[in-house]
Amino acid sequence: MRAFAVCSFAISLIFSISAHADTVWLKNGDRLTGSILLLDSGKLLLETDYAGTITLKISKVATLESKQPLLVKLDQFTSETSKELRPAPEGSVRIVNGGPEQTVELDAIQQLMVPRPIIEDLRWKGNLSFSADYKRNENSSDDYGLDINTELRHGLWRHGLDTEYDYETKNGTKKTENFEASYALDRFITERWFWKNKAKYINDHVEDLRRQHVYGTGPGFQFWDNELGAFALSGLLNHNKFKFVHGEKQSFNSGNLSWDYNRYISGKSFELYTKGEFGVPFISDIDYVLDSEAGMRYKLNSWAAVTLRAEWDKVSSKYGDLNDRRYVIGVGVGW
């Protein structure tokens, strides 16, 4: 009897899961089940438990069915949240949102995505990228780098950790060696406003500016955060501690503007991103501080990607300058 009860529960669980699965009918007669993630740029992303995330051309889709709420954008100014999607004649879908059902052409839907709640139980994402460049000629050089950035969202809190290590030698002489790590803790006050606290450490073995300790706090605003990307700006009051190559030390406060932007295009095949901060010290000895990065990731599959990025770190001061520009191609994994 106990075994029968366990089997009954398992069967009911399976049927419950399948009952909530989204269904995609293709024009060739095939039917796929899973969870709709995104429709953008004519490509539909379907997450399955048998093949990971599948990318489908919307021109090959006959119709859709979904019991989950979805944000439907029909044009630049018209969007609505559907309670469910129901099958319709080939090339169209019925949108149910509490009022009369609306039948629309699939080609007329610019974007379709799962609304992301402002407060989630748990969300963890990140990227790890490794790059290496070896040259063997009259000027031999070795250059490699490792970058890890990750973000954890839990309730009203968001944690961000970024680390980076770069090392380069040329003809046996060290040209670059630096390590950078930063940790940010955001506490959301409203759906979009948050308060940021950030700490950063930089250790450079080559440049005039050898060590940086930065501690900052201030308000931020989340413009958007959804399946297509995110954009946030923060204004921070920073306390900085600098140590230069000849032993000079400088402590000062500064006003900083930081940004963090990413955007997925072509059905999440490409990701464009930029992040960094620009600071103006409240002293005359240091003119400004810039720490910026911009790049692009191309997904090879659901977890691996090729990364192309440019970095620019610059400090202008009477004790010495830092002007470091790097252009890197690497491979990595994302989650």
C-alpha cells in the first residue's frame, strides 16, 4: 500500500509538471515542450530538461501554448502581460489577459519574455573568462588573464563580486602584473532605487600607482533588469587610499559615478556589456580616476562563450600616472 501511494504521488507530480509546461508547435508538425524564456529578434528561446536551451526561428513556429504569465511587446509603445497563451491558426497565437482573447500574428510580436519579479527568492549568475597570448619571435612575449564576475540576488539584497588577474612578460621581463577585486552589496529600497556599498582593492606591481583601497557608499537606480539585460547607475561617495611606487601615500574622498549595462541581442547569441566608474577627487593633487571595461560575448552553446573586451584604467596625479589599456580575446563559461 505504501509503495502504491509513493507511485501515485510520483505519477501525479509528473503530470503536474507536464501540465504546466509550455508547448511549441512547429510548421513541420513537430511539437516541443519546455519553458518559454524569450522571443526577440525573430528567435524563440525554449528551456527544456532534455536538450538545455533551444533556439528556434519564429518563422518556423506554427503556434504556442503557455500557462505562465508572459510580457508581450507588440510594438515600441504597446506591451501587455498575458495570463496565458493559447494555440491559434498557423502563424498566430491567442493572448488571454482577463478580457476578450486577442489573436495576433507571431511575426507581429517584437518581444516575448517572462516578467522578472523585482524581489526573487534566489538568483545566481556569473561569468568566468580566461585569455592567453604567446608569441615566439625576435620579441617573445607571454600574456594571460583570468576574470571572474558573479552576482547573487536574494530578496532585497544583491551581492556582486568581481576579480581580475593579468600577467605579461616580454623577452623575460615583466611588463604587467596586477590583481583587482571588488565586492558590492546593494539593498533595494523600492522596486528600482537601491543603496550601494562597495569595497575595491587593486595591487599593481609595475605601474607608478602600486596599491589602491577604495570604500564607497551611495544611492543607485535600476533602470531595467529582465531577460534582455540590465542597466543600473550609482552615485557614490568614496574614500580612497593610494600608495605610489616611491612610497608616497595619499588618502582622499571623491565623488564617483558607476555604471553597469548589458544587453542580449539575436536571441541571446550575443551579449554587449560595459561597466566601470569615473571619480573626481576632492583634492587638487589627483585630477580624476577612471576604471572602465566594455566588451562582447558570443555564446558557443548554453554555457560556453568567446569574449572580446577592452579595458581602460587611468589615474592622473602629481605623484605618478596610471594609464593602462588592454584588448583581450578569451574563452569562458557562464551560468
